[in-house]
Amino acid sequence: TPALVGRKNGLVLFDPMTHTVGGNSGIGDFGLEGINSFIRDHSCGDVCNRLALDEVAPLIFDTSRNEEQDNSPSPELANGEGEDNVD
């Protein structure tokens, strides 16, 4: 939220919110409904633009993935193929 901070223009950040596929990250986690609502209603502003979030983290949600897949290593890492070997 834009606000005066120390008599200068600034931003006040508050109420971080998480929504997970399982809907189990805590109070206010509305699961897929929350994720879809955020993607539908979010409008990038100055913070998103300065961080280039639209380029590095576009708001696209892949419903074919689940949290188990998100937390597991990729097949390459699981087989040791993706690791750098240093002698």
C-alpha cells in the first residue's frame, strides 16, 4: 500500500497470504479457489513491475501438478545426473 514512511513516499507491506493446492498452509489458505482468485483478480503495480515479476514469474498456474511433485527432486537430480561432479 502506498504510504508516507518517515515523511517520504513509500510502501507498507502487510498481511502476507499463502494459498496452496492442499489448502493446508494455515488460516486464510483457500486452496485452489484462492490461487485462481488471485490469478484472476491481481493487477500488477509498481512493485511487480520493478521486480519484473511478469517476466520471471508470470501468473500461470499448472493444475496438472500437485504439491508432492513440487517438493520432490527432478528425475535428473534423483539419479544424480543433474549434479556437478567435483573431484
